[in-house]
Amino acid sequence: MSVLSRDEIVKAIEAGDIKITPYDEKAIGSASIDLTLGNEFRVFKKNQGTIDVTEATNYQDFSEKFVLAPGETFELEPGQMCLGITEETIDLSSKYCGLLEGRSRFARLGLFVHISAGFMNPGIKNRQVLEIFNASSNKLKLHPGTKFCQFVFMELKGNAVYHGRFANNTL
């Protein structure tokens, strides 16, 4: 398995093995593409009591979804976690998988852009759900439209396609 360089990402896009919608070639870096924070968020309801964590637990049962109007921002309190979603849809052929990573400029402010579960399976076609956490002692104001995270593409040895619970990710 190898990480794709900028030139290899562009070749895979031109070949149709990687599709990004909307696509901005300027967002491609040396070995990743920056993805944009969308305007949809999901915040966990407080005082839920104990949440039983099992294979059947659905995060949507314990959270509320909201959509920001153009120009609105979201303030993330210290110690607060929310879910966000990218504007871009990533569509991978069975040849590629990827890693969703934060950006160091935001990590240095105490912002975890993606807490865990950063592996993206081959064959996905969805927007990327972000597990956002404020580890700082200050409120952080999030702006939809910001290049917020990065996607690292990896070439598989062999082919595979994901058919699991989150194959058609939504927030």
C-alpha cells in the first residue's frame, strides 16, 4: 500500500478512479487534498444519562442536527464535541482507500478535526463525517467553507469495496 503524491492523485482523478465533487485542483497538496467544512452539524444532547455503547447504538438518537445559513458560524465550547461534514463527496474505486486527517494549523489551536475512525474504505461514495472536538480552554468559532481537513489517498494491493453500515454516509 502506498500514499499517492499530487501527480498520482491528479492521474487517478483524470482516470475516474477518484472522483471529488465539487473538485478544486488548487486544494491538492503534495500528498493529500484539503476538504472544506460544510454547514451541517450534529450536537449531542446533554444529560442523556448513560449511553449503552453496542453495535446497535445509533449516534443520531442522542444528537440533534442543524444547518447553518450562509455566513453563520458555529461556536464550539471548550471540551465540546460535535459532528460536521465536508462539502465534498469522495468517490473511490476499488483500487483506493484513504485516511481523513486534521490540519496542523487547527491542531495547534487545540482543535481535533477528526478524533478517531479516520480510515476510509475502498468503494466509498460519500461526504466525510468529521468528529470535531475542542481540546482548548477557549471557544473556537468554526466557519463553513474553510479548508478544514485533508484526505490522504492510498493505493490498495488488490481490489475491495466497502458495503458496511456507513457506506452512504450522512450526518
